[in-house]
Amino acid sequence: MKNDWKFKSAPIDPSEITPRGSYLSRRDFLKSLGIVSASAAILAACAPNLPDTADAGPQEIPEGSLTDELGDPVNSYDEITNYNNYYEFTTDKQGVARLAADFESRPWSIEVSGLVKNPKTYTIEDLLERFPQEERIYRLRCVEAWSMVIPWEGFEIAALLNEVEPTADAKYVRFEALLDSDRMPGQKASFYPWPYQEGLRLDEAMHPLAIFATGLYGEPLPNQNGAPFRLVVPWKYGFKSIKAITRIELVDYQPDTLWSTIAPNEYGFYANVNPQVDHPRWSQKTERRIGEIGRRETLMFNGYEQDVAYLYEGMDLQENY
Ligand code: MTE
């Protein structure tokens, strides 16, 4: 596992992964106070920022103290799993959990192909065994101007790509989600060009902040959040973080994406969080953090600017939205 790289924005070291028990007891603790869907004001009161533990080695994180590196408390499990965008099931955010409840995410395999030296099909079990899972607490900013803080578990995309070895011609990575309208009733809506697909430039995909998520809150990924295997790219709008991935292809062209196919003037390929570039129908300057009253300012690259700005040096971000 690569753990010598230090994030500027995400100081939680793999050796400090929150034990599963701590997550559960935190949830039980909040439940016992009757504030599982608490407002951030209450959560903040019991969630002070973590002390700087960079060199302190493994340690147990006290109940209720989980925050991102900016000091913002993680959203509750209930919030993260009951307010979802997952059009393969429904366009109703509060209806996804119920409609996805019986989705079978096993058996599951992921084919990695295209411009690679070692094409391979992995089962989800292979991936869980082969790549050590680490915790990443990331902000998720939806293009619709709401956001959450989510404690994911997963591994860097780079780890998988290094194993299949992209050839010198590979420039982009294309991701494809499951196509199965029997299991995903929303795919009967023929308006959308299924399957959901997304893409990243190869250097974006290789960035250490970009991960595949296999779990959250110390538990396997819930169906509504993309079980068993999804992308999480925290500096981009949430729609880039494709759920239920079944195919990964290395290509030499910029791949089509579901949203840029439907509405190219609204959803670009890059989709970097950028408060200076408004959506044609609404402002992106502020956002509503789920669980909070009022709005907060949206941060450039969703607060990961120090880590990722170099990827876009010299690019016109108004043009490449
Ligand atoms: N992936 C698939 N396959 N289908 C989707 O509809 N919605 C995207 C993204 N990934 C979506 C998807 C959008 S718009 C957002 S904001 C995030 O998932 C939401 O992730 P969450 O429900 O885990 O918060």
C-alpha cells in the first residue's frame, strides 16, 4: 500500500483508520441522544476538530469527533444513505434507498481492458483482497449545489491502473456502470443513454485523491451509494463519481459521458467544482450542506485546490467546465 504520500488536504493517515467499532458506537451514541439526523450545529458541538495526530501513530478516534480536514463534521449515516442521486433506480433522491434495497451486488465482476499491457477481469472479492482498503473523509459537492462530508473506504485508482499497466497511448479512462433494466428499473426510462458512463484524463485518474470506494462508515457500500464498487473524485461534481462500475477501459480519446451527452452546455467533461463558473440555470457560488441551515460558500476544486490545481495549469476553466 502506498502510504508515504502526504495529502495537503486530507491529513488522515492510513494507519489512523477509524476502527469499525468506533463508527458504530458513534452512530449508537448519536442515536441515544436522539440526534441521528441532527443539524450540523448540534453535530459540530459534539464534533470538535481532530488534534494534529500526524506523527502520533495509530490511535482511536473519540466518539463524535470525526471531521474532514477543514473541521467540518461528517454527515450522519442516515443522511448519506437516504438522499441519493442514482438515476438507474429513480430520479427521486429520497426514493433511491427503498428502490435499491433488494439490488443484488454479488456476484460482481469488473473488466479492465483497452490500452493496457495486462487486461484483466476482477471479481469484487479479488479487489477487496488485493488492494488494502483505507479510509478517506471527503466532501461530496453535487452539481445541484448540495453537499455532504462522507467517510469512504476504498483504494486509489492508481493502484489498480498500475497493475494493468496502461500503454503509452492511453490518455483517458472510461468507466461504465451496470446495464440491466431488470435489476435497475430506472433504466426503463429510455430518455437516458444507458449505461451511465463517465471518464477521467489518465493523470486525473492517477491522482492520489481519486479512489474507488467499496464502503462507507466502516460498512460495505450500501446499494444506494453504488454497491459494490464506485468512483469517488472529490474535487469534481458528484456526477463524475459513477456508481456500480462494471467496465474500465483505457482509451486514447476523450470518452463520452452520460451527462455531457444529454446536455453538453450544462455538464462538461471536466466538471471540476468551480464557484466562478455558474451552471447555465443556477449559481455555483454557494451550496447547501445537508443537515445545515443556510448556505456556505463553495470552495475552488471543492477545497482540494492545493492538491489538484496543477492538473489544470494553463487551461481555461471557463471553457473546460
Ligand atoms: N452513478 C450512477 N451509476 N448513476 C447515477 O445516477 N449519480 C451521480 C453520482 N454517480 C449517479 C452516479 C450523482 S449526480 C451524484 S451527486 C452522486 O452519484 C451521488 O452519490 P451519493 O448518492 O452516494 O451521494
